Amino acid sequence: MSSNQTAAGTTQAATVRAAVTRFLARYVDDTTLLQQHGLLTGGVLDSLAAVELLAHLERQFGITVDNEDLEIDNFDSVDAIVAFVARKAAA
């Protein structure tokens, strides 16, 4: 992988992270909670927020969230969401 590809991937990840954090900020009073693991399993986000997140990811990043993607590990932290979007966008 070239340094340009690495830089592009880092920039894309930062863009996705910022967009996801902005979107999820509407669901919490303290945005520092978004940096934790356990967004879903820890009760930071409820099921409605999770469904709205999936729709947002599809619209914002032009990906499709398939039934087999609906695993907690894909959405339980901002890092996991960023990695999920990167995998889907590369597919």
C-alpha cells in the first residue's frame, strides 16, 4: 500500500468518524459517551437510534446494510462503525 493510499484511507476514516459522531450526538447529552465501546450493549443508544443510524449510514455513504451485517460488533462503538463503513465501501 502506498503512502497516498494510506493517507486517503486515514482521511476517509476521519471523515466517516466525524459524520457518525455528528449524527449520534443528537441522541446523547454528553458526547464523550460516544467514544466508549458499548454504544448499544451499554445503553448509550437505544434501538430507535440504532435503526436511524443504519438508515443514515446507507444514505450518507452509499452503502447497503444487509441482514448478515446486523451484528452488535459492527455498531457497538464509533471505531466499529467506521471500520464497518470502510469494509462496505470497499466491497
